[in-house]
Amino acid sequence: MKTLIVYLMSGSETPELAAAAVEGGADLVELGFPFSDPLADGPVIRRAAERALGEGMRTVACLECLARTHELVPNVPLVPMTYSALLEAYGWERFATDAHDAGASSMILADLPAGERPELKRIQLVAPTSTDERLRIAAEQTDGWLYLVTVTGTTGTRTGLSPALAGLVTRARAITDAPLYAGFGISTPDDARAAAGLADGIVVGSRAVEVAEGGPDALREYVCTLREAVDSVVTN
């Protein structure tokens, strides 16, 4: 069975949105912890981060959001995704401990390269531009699964699946047996089906954040379409 991951930005409504995503078929939920200079994020997630910061979603509030989400979906892995400057300000070990205590199963730091702070358990990201050596280090140090960035660029909806994904999957599979989950630029059921045909799972962020603006029901329905598309890879 392929894995479906949905990204949501932390906010007052996020726990209920996460529950709706899980009802729609999400296996794991990433929770964005907003940062004022999100280099890896495109316009949709940047705007969501600005709204979250305007709402007062600083680190402590995001950890509280994580804890509330964990209460609603206690059996679903939750992964904070943020930037290293936030941990630098909060305290690296303190953040790791507090996030775990709030219900996080791991974390993603979009701008912390593989090989740096190896003591910090986290999911590593690799991209089509990653060297074989960088792939190897990331695969050795990743926490559970390897995040394949399908494009060279920021997050955001695009037209069609990146042609670079197939080659990245081939290179990663030659190095590791860890599950490979592809993200960045996946927004439609067709994208989801195509990506799941290559990788072990998919991550949908920008489009999920857009749909979530319509509330839990809209998000649940959207995630259902992704679930059906991903499952069709297995059954066909």
C-alpha cells in the first residue's frame, strides 16, 4: 500500500483539518511551523506562514497545535516541518524533546543539509541535484523514510509530474532500502498516481493548504481523491 502524506500549516484550525485529512485517507500529516524566511516554500505556503505568524503561531503555540492534533489523531504519525533558525532560537535539544512530548514522530528541517547535526533525528531531503555522496549520507541518517524533492525549486502546484523524479528514484533505490516518498509539485490525482507509480508514497502540500482554506469537508473530499488515485497504483 502506498503512503499518502498531507502537509498543513499550523494554526488554530489545524487539528480539525488534520483529522479531516486522516478521515480522507492520509497516513501521515506534516505540520508546518511557520518561519519568516521560508526559502524552500513557494507562494501558497509562504502566504500560509505569514497568516500563521500573524495569528501568533510561534514555536510554543505550534507545539501546542501539535499536541492538540495528536489528541485528535493519536495513531497517525505527525511530523513538524520547519527551518533550522527556529531550532537555533528555541534550542535544538529542547525542540526535539518538546516536539516528541507533544506527539511528533520525527521532524523535517528543510534547510539543514544531511551530515550536519547528525545527532538530531530527522527525515532527510534529497533532490535531483543531490550528488551520489549526498544521497548516501542522507539515506544513512534519515529517520524512517527519505523525502524525494521532485523538482529543483520551491514548493508549489505545477502542471504535470516532474520528469526528474524517475531518475532520482532509481538513484536512491540503488543506495537504500528505506521507503522513498516524493513531494513538491504534486497537486492533482493524476500527479499523485504518477508519483506513486515510481515512489513508495507521496507528499501533497501547497494544494492541500489551498483546499484547507475551504474547511475540513473540502479537505476531506480532496484527500479522498488523492487516496483513490494512490490506491489505484496498487490495484491496477
